[in-house]
Amino acid sequence: MKGVVFNLLEEVVTRSHGEDTWDRLLDAAGLDGSYTSLGNYPDEDMQKLVAAASTALATTPGEVLRWFGREAMPALAQRYPVFFSAHTSTRPFILSINDIIHPEVRKVYSGSDVPVFDFRDAEDGALLMGYESARKLCALAQGFVEGAAAHYGESLTFEHLNCMHNGDTKCVFRLSFHPHQDG
């Protein structure tokens, strides 16, 4: 896993809970926390950090990953504004992942192993999003989608129809985006 993901996790944890919390998570995970953005690190390091956070917060690893994805979106929008400013709502932003965002990620962070997404429209207008990754971080993907919807001022109905953790070949999400109503 690329160091930039660990840097982002450190930023989110520190912003939300303070530097001491990040240090305690590193200690609990048995890691030194020296991650450079372009470096490659074992996936197990992320698993250990998520497990430590899960224990500390008495919640599931999936909830920790969802939280991380949601909370990371403002930092991503600040670091990479061009990816966000090209869109006015969540749906086209999400649809740009394979064709615009991930190719750029591969350029900047060579050797990146990014997930593969596929998309199709449901009859009622919802977006069906397939997710495939050997890492099986579907909860993180959900958090990123939820964070993107918040960024664009939309609410989201997110349904996880199929899941690799349940033996399915890929995860399938059903996404419905709704503009926030004022008043």
C-alpha cells in the first residue's frame, strides 16, 4: 500500500483526535509510523492500524474504514482540487474514478495497486457500482463515496448488495444521490 494512504490516515486521525491518539494507535499496532508518501508498505500495516483503532473505539474494522474514507475526502479535495472542481455533483465525480483519477494516481505513485470499479445504471436511476480489489476495502470505498456526497452537498442512499467478504467475486453498491433540501 502506498505511503500516501498512511499519511492521509495520520492526518485524519490527528485532526479528529490529536497527535497523541495517532501515537497510541502506532504503539498498539506495533508500528513506527515512518511513512513517506511515495513509499510502498505492507497491507498488513494498514490492517494493524485499523485493528488498533477498532479496539480503541470498540467498533468494527469496517466502521473505522468508513470513517476514514468519509473524513479523508476534505483533505483529498484540498490536495487535488482539479479532480473535484471538474464536477458539480457526486455521480459524475464517482464516474471519473477509473478514467481520470486512478490513471493520475498511477502516474504520481508508480506501482499503485488501485481497485477496479465498474458502473451501470439501474432502471430507477440509481448507480450500480462494482468494486474489485484483492485488499477487500469495500468499507473504505463506501466511506469515500459518502465523503464525496458530503463534499458536493448531497445526501446518499448507499446499499451494499454483494460483498467479497461474503464470498462474492466483487462488491456491488447501489448508490442514489439526493440534493440537500434547504429549510
